[in-house]
Amino acid sequence: MANYLIKRILMLIPLLIGITLITFTVIHLAPGEPVEMQTAMSPKVSAQSRARLREFYGLDKPLYVQYGLWISHLARLDFGRSFAPDNRPVLDKIKERIPITISLNVIALILEFGIAIPIGIMAAVHRDTLLDRGISVFVFVGFAVPTFWLALLCMYLFGVKLSWLPISGIHSLGSEHLPFLARMGDMAKHLLLPVAIATFGSLAGLSRYMRSTMLEVLSQDYITTARAKGVKERIVIYRHALKNALLPVITLLGFSLPGLIGGSVIFETIFAIPGMGQLFYQGVMARDYPLVMGILVIGACLTLIGNLLADLSYALADPRIRHGRG
Amino acid sequence: MSFCRCLALILTALVLAGCAKGAPEEKARAQGGIYGADTLVTGSIGEPSNLIPILSADSASSDVAGLVYNGLVRYDKDLKLEGDLARSWEVSPDGLGITFHLRRGVKWHDGHDFTSRDVLYTYRVTIDPKTPTAYAEDFKQVQSAQAVDDYTFRVRYAKPFAPALASWGMPILPAHLLEGKEITKSPLSRSPVGTGPFVFKEWIPGQRVMLERNPEYYEGAPRLSRYVYRIIPDSSTMYMELKAGGIDMMGLSPVQYQRQTNTREFLARFNKYRYPASAYTYLGYNLRLPVFQDRRVRQAITCAINKEEIVAGVLLGMGQLAHGPYKPGTWAYKPKVAADPAYDPARSALLLREAGYVMGQDGILVKDGKPLSFTIMTNQGNDQRLKAAQIIQRRLKKVGIDVKIRVMEWASFLTNFIDKGRFEAVLLGWTIGQDPDLYDVWHSSKTGPKELNFVGYKNPELDRLIVEGRGTFDTEKRRACYYQIQEILAQDQPYTFLYVPDALPVVTSRVKGIEPAPAGIMHNLIRWYVNQ
């Protein structure tokens, strides 16, 4: 096992280098430079000021030097300073955005699994009944409706017409002066719509997957045996069938982990949530190289770690992988 | 906030969501929340980038900075220069020197006195090669600058330079907090200290910037207690926030202004304003291409375009026709330009025939076997420009010109097409500067790569008038130059000037004291008030 672990970790090193190289190349291939985006079409900017800005950001150096500088800083976990006019450390910018994004994604993920699994089971158990079809229609409506459109409609209904919920943002003005519980209530009301809509949109995949694995398990011989023995239907489903049907779903959960730091641009823009999606989008639009590369590298690392963990748990479960005998 | 704590908070919050009540809180929000009715909340699409004004170029930053800082001079409500931190100024008889007499008793928000040392520092840091600023150009014309005493500041220029005066509208920075420090790493970029009517209070990234009234302001304390910028990146969300009372003020689109805000309820809660914006939209031709080198072709295209139809269709009438690069109503704007080609398809056909074009079989004009066909490029994300291009396409088709439209992402548009001169025609816009100097966009020396005369327009007579206009402080003499320039541009049609859109702000009717003027509505913000 230790051997396997060491091998896997060593393999991460060339992968990481490859990732930084590709990230760097891709962002520099995009037309336009940060300086360009800040100064283009501005009558007050002369060629000298532009050259001065390029020098300030180190863009006048050859590409391989820029890459070398960036990677040597990165090795010391220094992500550099943003090329936006604020010139703040990239890590600070990411740090202030990441809590809200991860929190929202975690809540939506919990809700997604918490709702999709039961309704998937229900659909499987009541296969081809009105309930099954009703569930299918419900989840596919969620899947098919563009979330931004649904979001706007809900904002209009609950925010403008009924005045039940705030429309955007994550706090009310002055909420920091409220007592703790009231502040939480305020935040909850702000997040209700985004979380509900995000969850609604993501139910289809998982619930249909759950339904089909459940159906597969239910048609197996040992279930028939259990039923033949006279075991109660509830126990057949929840004790015997569910355990086996859940295994592949847990793999799905593993896959969704790296996605937790990525925010949806459209969603965050509509709800004015200051998350990672907006930050990344603005970074790309302004050609803010250090910021974009920083986010990509962090994302890639998380993906690598996620994969590593998934492989390790497989290895734990399956001795054939562990001993490399395929 | 650490991730775990944030998550825990949100989970608690969601549990509580069910029991939270909605309606009373909404009412409170509509009046500035717990801050009371004299807090004004405005919506901003973008987030400020840096609140040290010389380091940023975005409008959100300059909006906030404009309330926190002052310049030596500013434009008043009629767009005339007046003293701000400078009580008065004199231009020396040779037109080369300006002496500013500074206001006494002005204090920085931290209590320090404002003096000529601050002005000198602002000038020096702006021209310092180590400062990454885009605004050094005007100050580089300065030959010498000196603080004569604490309240007198003198600059000398190498040659007379009319835009010089306006360039001292640049926000003055506090020398006592910045001198000897690296300006790019200064905390002032996130929490500025100025002399202006509002004091910076807080900036919550991605959410809002809050300013409070400056009780010591030299013109008297503002009557509003707080001014809040809420960052709302989506314009439909912003509009819903306005209707729900989450913000008090925003700029409307023509559709919102004309079609969605005329209900009695809306008009009771909000006041709508309308005045020409400082910008124009144009169709520019690549004058390096043989087809556009013929002035008759350009004139013919302008004659074939019905600008009124564009204003009606694209702006729903919320704008005016443009004939030149100035804003209607300003002193440099010539109301009647004789040479301006009016909409006249018959004349258009005539001009094209004179230029040697004959009608081909497919309804497209042909000269020397080549069809008269070109592509209009515009940038992505601006629906108005795309619509205008489509209307133009249809009109030009009628006179036998084939037009294609190509929409492109801004960065690749600039780098791959504009900078390399690889375009035929573009549909873009310029902001109209407050000083009428046109050197950067129209002078023949500005046709190099990445320079703003990217269409390649060269006219020695125009060059002479531009230089003459910026070389004198005499408004009458300048006006004469700019009137002539407008005639020449109308004659030559290097651009087809299309329209000047209207700015359409809306403010809650709770706020009184707003006086619309040529400069807009923000000029007397400090005298806006709320009836309690």
C-alpha cells in the first residue's frame, strides 16, 4: 500500500508541471493583454504610459522568463499580485471569494443528494406509475428550464410582487448591526432563492441515475429470494437493495468534489453573489493573468487530490489495484 | 471568515429561513435599512478597482473617487470650469503659466490641513515613471511646477496648451499619507482619504462601498447622511432591486424608460430624468482602403442612412442625431452644420454613380468588376450597436451596397483587427471629453498602431485647426476653430456620426433638491435631501 501511495504521489509532480505549463500557454494565447484591456481606446494614454504599465507588470520580458518567474513564485506558494488596477495579492482576492462559493455549493450539493436519492428510489419502487412519471416530469423541467430565466421569474415573483424575499446580494444593508440570529435569518432569506434554484436544476441527473441503479438491483435474484422468504417490502428495499444501489452514487459524489470551488458566472451575476465564478470571469475578461492562472492551478490541484483520494479508496476496497495486478 | 464558520452560519441561516418574516423588513430596506431614510443607495454594475484615482481607469472607481476627493478645478452644472480646491487662478499673458490660489481651511478627512504640498505631490507622483498610471500625459506637458507658498501653486508649460487647465481637475492626493511610500501598495487604494463631501466608510468586496457625509466639507456638509454603492452586476436584477426598494437610484435603458416605468405607481415612487450623455456612436471607415478613399462613397453611405430611424429603433427616441464629435448644447457644438449630408437616398445614388459605380444584375453596385460590399464590425455585448448595424445594413442594401455584420469579443476585436488595420468599417462609440480638444482621435500624427485615429484620417487643414484650438485659452477663438472642424468633418465624412444617446437616471421621489442641468443631475448631490 505504501508503495502504491508513493508511486501515485510521485506521478502528481509531472502532472502539476504540465498543468502550469498548459495554463500559462492557454491564457497567453488569448488575444489582448492586461494593459491593453485597461488602456485601449482611452484618449489619455500615450505609448509611453502603456510601455510603463507593461514594464510594471513584467510583460515586457520574454514569455519563458515570465513563466520562470511565475513558477518559481508558485513553488513558494506565492500566487503573485493581480494585474487588475488594484494590484492586490491573488491569494487575498481568492480568499475573500471562496467561502461563499464553497458554502453555497456544499449546501446545494447536500440538498441535491438529499432530495434526488429519495425521489430516485421512489420512482424506481413505483416504476411506471403516475408518481414515477410525475417525478420524471418534475426533474426534467428543472433540467430543461434555463436557470437564469427561472431565477429572474422567481426574483420578480418573490422579490418584487410579493416582497417575501430579497432579490440579490447576501446581506441586507446594515445587517451587521443586527443580533446574531436576525443576521442569520437575513442571510438565509438572501440565499433561499439561489440555493433552491440551483438544486432544482441539478436534480435530474442524479435522481435518474439513482432510479436506474435501483431498478437494476431490484431485478436481481437475491431480492427475489428476500421477497420469497417473506421479508417485508420496506426492509427489502431499504436494507437489501439500497445499500448496493448507493455504491455507484457515492462515486458520483467523489466526482463532484472539485466542482465545489467553481461558481457559476451567470448565477452569481444575476444574484449579485460575490463568488469565484464572477472573480474568474472578470479575471478572464481583463486578461488578469496571475489571477486566472492562480484559480486554474488551485482547481487543478483539487481535482488531482480528489482523483487521488478516489483511487486510494478504490485501492483500499479492491486488493487487485493495490498490488498492481489489474 | 473561515470556510467552516461560513458554512455553519449559512446552514443555521437556512434553518432559520422558514421562520423569518418578510414584509416589514422590506419596508425598512426601502428606506436605507437601519441607516434611515437619508441614506441613498445606488446600483453599480461594476465594482471599483482602486480608489487612488490615478491608478484606475474604470467608471465605478472614478464615481466613488469623485465624491471622496476634489481637484483644483471642476466643471460646474453648465460644463464651465470653476474653482474647486483652487479659489481662483490666473493664466500668464504669454499663455504659458498658470497660478492657482488654493482655498484655505480645507481639511483632509483625517484632520490634516490641505496645502500646495499635496498638489505638488500629486503632480510628481503622476509623472513618476515608477507609477503605473494612465494619466501622466497631460501633466507631462508641464515644464516646471512649484509650490510658491502653502496656498499658491504655479505651473509653467513649454507651449500654450488649452486642455491644461482642465487637467488640474485631477483628484488631489494626500501627500502626508503617501509621500515616500510605494503608491501601488498603499492601503489608501482600499480606504481612501480625501477632501471631498463624503468620507469613505467601508468597502465589502463584491457587495458594496459605503460613504458617510463629511461634516467639515468646505462647501457645507451634504444633507444626505450616507451614500452607498451596491454592486449588482446584472442590469435586470438591478431594475428589480429598484422596484423592490433595494436601491434608490440607477440608470435606465431606453426600453425601461419608455415602456416599463410609466405606471402611476412607479411615477409616484420615482422621478425620471433625461439629458444627453457624453458619448456618441459612429460608423467609422478604414480610410486606407481604396473603396473608402473616395469621399463621395462615404458621403453616399451617410446619405443612405436614416439616422432618425436608428434613434427611434435603437434608442426608442431617447437620443439625438449626431453630426460631429461634440455633445449638443456644449460651447464647442455647432448647431447647424451646413455640409452635413442629410438622409437622401436619391443623392446617395447620384454620388455613387459619380464615383463610377453601376448597378449589377444582383442589385449590388459594381465598379471595375468589383461589387460594393463591406463588413461592419462591432463588439460583443452591446445590443444597441448590433441593432444599429442591422438597420444600416437594410438601408444600404436599398441603394445597392452589400453589408455584412460581424460581432466580436472586445479583446480580439482590438488586437487582431483594429490594431492591425484589418477591418473595413466599424460601429463603435467614443465618450465626449469635457474639453473639446480633438488631437488624440483626429490628428494625423495619431494614426500609428494602437493610436486612436485608427481609421487613418489625414487632413492638413484639420490638423492645423486642432493645433490652433488647443494653443489658446480664448474660448471665442477656440470655438471658431471647432466650428470649422465640424464643417470639415461633415464634408469629409471619415465617420458617419450616428447618435448621441440620452442618459436616463431614475431617483426615488423621497429625495428632493435634484436640479437637472447640462452636466446631469449629480452636480449638486451635496444639496439633495430627504423629507423626514
